[in-house]
Amino acid sequence: MSARHEEIADALRRAIDRGEYPVGGTLPTESDLAARYEVSRGTVRQAVAALTSEGRIGSRQGARRVVLGNRRSQSFAELRSFAQWARAMGRTATGRVVEQHRRPATADDVERLLIEPGTEVLQVLRVRGLDGEPVLVERNVYPPWVAGAVEGLPPECESVVQALYDEIGIIFAYGEHTIDAVGAGTQDADLLGIRRGGPLLRIRRTTTTHAGRPIEWSDDRYRSGSVSFAVANSIGSNPLARHVG
């Protein structure tokens, strides 16, 4: 028999999935949820913690929690973490480092990471998978203040975002993304198990702290059919969401 907080977490997942609590909206307060389910606030906190760990809900907005995503559509906030998005979709994320090395910054690095020309940066090539299938090639570049922590991570680290938060308290707060399509080169084709020249969805992104300090910039290339992206526009915001392809 499942614990009461697990039952409440399941009920909240279903409510989020059917749109009762839409992405960008908020959950009821802990007090309201405790009254609805006739439990203590501590039990509600356990249920909420489960949804937070899955990436479905995020930071507080007053006394409430903001809904980040559901099984059908993941919000822009989850775009920063491939592993978190995969867990929320009920998928298993994997990752492995193919190669990493330090090198002098290029002109792109200088512009994106706001560093001086000639600064040494860390470049990392990773392959990400879903349920054992390779779907994404990541080429990340890190500035010196982050590079050492990244070098200390295990090669098969599932979530770099979470690991950097756990290790040195870095929070990936903001991201700027450019989306286009490219053909697979020899290396990408080999890593993803596709033909050379096959279509890839490319996401180039720069991620910063709350204060605007660049943490990384990357060139992410998704295998065709693995994911898609959708933008919901409104007069007040433009949340970007990812879907299974």
C-alpha cells in the first residue's frame, strides 16, 4: 500500500497532466492542499518535494509553487536540464563524456562567456541518451571559474546542472537559445548512429546565473525524430517548451 504523500503526488501529477494546473500557473497553497486531502502540511510538503525533484514544479511564487511542466509539454525552465526533462517524461537519461580538454578561447567564446581574449576555457563533448538510445550530441564550453568543477565530475554524470549545484552551488538561471537545422557531420553521425548529412536539430545556447554571469555556452545537436520544440506566444511572455518527437 502506498504512503499517503505518494497518493497525493500522483493526484497532483494527474491534475497537472490534464491541465487543471497549467504550465506557468501555480498550485494551491500547502494549507489548501492539506485541507483538500485531509492531511498535515508535512505530508503535503513530501508530495510537493516529489514533484519538485521531477521538475514538474519549481520555485515559490508567494505561498505557492509554480508549475513548470507536464508529461506532454516541458517548460522553458526544464530546457536547461536534459536529465530533469527526461525524468519528468518517465524516460531514463544517460550521458557520457567523449572528450574534454582545455584550450584558448575563440572569438565566439569571448563574446558568449564575456571573457578576455586568450583566456583558457574547458571544452567538453558529450553524448546524451534516452532509454539507452543516443539522441543528443553536446559541445559545451565553460569559463575558468566553472571549468575545475566540471573536470571533477564523473564521465557518465547524468545531470551536470544538478551536479554543479550540489558541488559549488551554481544555479542555471537564464538561457538564450538559437534554434536551427544542420546536417550531421562525420563525428555527429558516428556518435548518433545515423548517416552522414542526416538532419539534426541544433540548439545553440548561453546560460547564466541570476546575476548574468555566463556559466557555459553550448552547441546541442538532436537526432531527427527524438524531440521537437514549441513556442506558446502571448502578449506577456514567450515560454518555450519541448515535446517528445
